[in-house]
Amino acid sequence: MSGLLKTVARRAAPSLRGHTLSQRANLYNAPAKEKLGALEHGIALSAFALAILGPAGWVLANLESYKKKD
């Protein structure tokens, strides 16, 4: 039975997929046009730290309310 299903799936799959679009990434191998300053680096570092550590801090700060079974 599984052989029959594999044969049907193999024949039906291309028609179900339709036309696929090929995508290409645009990669550039060159130095930056202008350098970033210390302020931009600080803002980026703060944003990444908040995005990564923020949710974990929220869970740890509200851990007692998560333990309650209301």
C-alpha cells in the first residue's frame, strides 16, 4: 500500500507545487561607504541587548505569578 501512495505522491507533487520562482541574493563585497560612530554602535548594542535579555528578564521578574495556579 505504501508503494502505491509513494507513486501517486511522486506523480501528483509537481502539478500541486505549480511554478516556483528562483531567488538570488544580492551580495556585495566592498567596505562600507561611511563608518559608524560610537553613538550608532551604542544604540545598536543596546537594542540587541534589550531584544535578547528583555523577555528573559520579564519572565524572571514575574516568576512568582507564573507559579500560581489560579
